[in-house]
Amino acid sequence: MVFGNLSTGVQIFEGQNMGDGTWRPDLQYTLVDTNTGKSADEYYAYGLYKVEFENTDGTFGEPEWRIYSEGPIELLDDDGNERFENLSYTFVTDAPKVVLQDDDSDPFEGSAPYVATYTTEEDGKQALSDSVPLMGCRDKTASNYDYAATMDDGSCTYGDETKDSMLPFIAIGGIILLSFVM
């Protein structure tokens, strides 16, 4: 996963007039895009928000783009059983919050931790694209090897053709003899 300025997850600014002569800018959030993915045992969800900071005159200045996420959610319990029937993970459109819901439970809304900041929307979208692993078979000896996959999803298959098409060779005096094993 590639991220820009990594955050501790703590918001520095909260929009409010402190009443004692100090002022903190309000933040205006707009959900730009999301990216989700699932491995054999984890679910990944990231949201990219456009964040605008309020100026002292009440207008909003130049935005920044922030990625928020709960990070990977473990889908299996300690015994290897699925923890959720059908997990949905929805980002709120105007705040860095998520709504988690399983088919048989009430929705839970919580704040999504702040992960990274970008100065352009293009950089934010690229990081969002890179944030979720590309699932697939990572074993080069498997018949369904996926060179683009960044995380193994347990889907590798091994047909008879991969076992039996070994090409043993013998090198004698610079001449290589190949024999096919069938």
C-alpha cells in the first residue's frame, strides 16, 4: 500500500469558535471515491475525501485530499469460521465516518481513522487505487498464476499439466539434451 503523508489518525482541526478569542477552522468533507477488496480472511475499505478548511472570513480555501479507513477487517474468528454473513461497509458522504452492517445485525456508525493526506486529487485517487491489494494467485507454479496480484487469495490451482510437463535436462560437454516426461 502506498500512502503520502501518513497520519497518527488524530484530527488536528475541529471547527469551532472557542469563545475565548481563539478560533479553529471548520472542515468540509466530500466523499470523492472508495476502494474495497477482500482476501480469504480480510476485508479492505478505503475512502478518499476532499477536505476544505474554513478561512476566518467564513469562506473555504484550497482543499486537500485525505484517505480514511478502518484498515483490514478480519473476516474469520480464531477457529477459522466466518464472522459475518454479508458485511457491508459504507462511507458517509459528508463526514469521515463508516457504517458497518451485517445481514443479521443493526448498523454501526463510527469514525474512520485518518490515514494519509495528498495535495492533489490525482495523487489521492492513485493512492486510493493502490491501497487495496489486488487479489489473485501468487504462486508461479500454479496454472492460474496472476502476475498482477499483490496478495495471494488462496485460489491457486495445480493441474496435471504443471506436474507432468517438467523438462529435465542433461548438459554434456556444452550440449544440452532435453527429454520430455509424460
